[in-house]
Amino acid sequence: MKYPEIDKYYADPSPENRDKLMDILEQEHFKISDLGVTSRVFSNWKIKNIIPKVDERQWVRLNLFEYFWIQIIKDLRALGLPLKLIAQVKDQLFNHLSFKEVFFDEQDVFQEEILRDNKRFITDEEFEQIKSDMINNRDDENVSSFLNASVPLFFFIVANVLLDHADIKLTINQDGEIDFIKEDHKMINEVNKAIKTGPLVILSLKRYVYMLMSEPTQVSTAQQLGLLNEVESEVIKAMRENNLKELVINFDPKGNHKDLTYTWEKSIKQEDMENVLNQFLGKKHVSLSMKSNDGKTVQYEYQNRKRIKN
């Protein structure tokens, strides 16, 4: 199945496009085996209550939200966290929040800044209308129905990382309580907290987007979602195989971005890979050229490549 580009629907925040975007994100196109998880292990995870969705089908497929969660489970297990604690993390991440809980504080005061933070998902007209309705028309049946609707917290977080490229870190303390770091300068505070209170796990959720774009078993899905095109995939493959000698990324001369040139003589670091993946995610570049160690040269100029929303 060919998936339309997620940016196509994200760029125009109409109700119809938001519905289509959610349909795409909830499509089950990941095989458990592609994520390096056996059916026996997955069945045990379901028994231990760390899988939020029970699926009795023989061939299990997962959507993007579940893809992120499986990657988190794998990392937490690799760090030695017990399944009981991971189940606590799952319960918090997949806890359903109503929009009333999101937009009103404990004193029942409307938090306009939260609506403004999510303005990228709605039109200007919708923003003003929703703001007015929440403040003045909460007894209206339609407004009340909206406020009582709920979605898992994890859906908000994944959408923020995938669509806005937010570098959100998930933190887990020794009691299994979670929190999120959205700004790098807060990392120092979290490290100091870990020293004082005990073990603290910090996971970068953006790393799982990088994995989606760079792991051989996932690249085709990244292409189908519009995260990569074939040329960008070829660049990533050359980097993964340490076969890339030079990469030049050009930006629109009318913009504020400077052209980038990467060169390598030896192995390519993970940091370099992530820097390039960040450029591909941003979709602000207009052309690129690459030279591989075997003498191959590829040049590519994008048509309408720039992302509409920032």
C-alpha cells in the first residue's frame, strides 16, 4: 500500500486533513519481526500488561504510536528495567486525557498558552473560535462533548516528535514515574536530580524517528510516509555503509539557512548521521549532491520540496 505524505495533510490543518493524518498514523504497517521482537517475547509482554493493545491475530502489525512504544520497551529492557516497572510507565503514557484536563488547570482556569502551543494543528479561525467556546460556551452540548473527548497522552507526544521534530526526552525515575524534557538546558537539572534521588532513565524520542528513517527494514515505510525520498534513502544507505565521501545540501537562497557540506575520510559517526537526518526532516533544502567512495556521484534538485509549515 502506498501511503501519502504526512506533510501533505499536516500543512493544511483542516478538520478533514487532520482526520486523514490520524488515519495514516494509525495504519498498522509494522511487523513485530521487523522490530527485532519475537512472537514469544511479544506474547509475554502482553501477558505482563506492557502492551496497550491486545491483538490475537497470528501476524501482528503495529501502527506508528505502537512502533515508538515497542522501541521504548526494548531500550528499557536493555537497561535492565523490570517488566513490572515498564507496565507502570505504559499506564502513564497511554492514560487517556480529556481535552478539559489538557486545557484547564486544577482551578478550572483556561490555559490559553496550551491551545496556542497546539495552534499548528488548527487554523487561525478555529483557534479564535475554540478559545471563545472554551471560555464562554462550555455548557453548549458540542463544546462539552469536545472537552470530554480523550486520547492517550502518548499520542500527543509522538505527534509532536514526528510532525514538529521536537527533541523530547522521556524521563523515568526509580519509582517508575515519568516526565518529559523539551529543552536542552533542563537536562542539567535532571542529571542533578538523578544524583540526589537515585537512578533516572532519559530516552530521546526523536532517536526513534532517526531509526525509522535509517534502519534497512524501516526505510520503505519512511519513504511511504514522505519522511524520505529515494535519493535521500540512497544517501542514508551510503552513510550506513561508510561509503559516503562528500554530501552537499543546498537551501533556498531566499531563506536563512546556510548551505552545508559534509566530508568523510573514515567511518561516519552517528552524530553526523543524525545531523543529516535532521536536514531531511526539515524539508527546507532545495537540492543535494553526493559523492561515494566508489566514485559514484548523484545530484538531485527538489520540486516544491520546502515544507509549508515551520
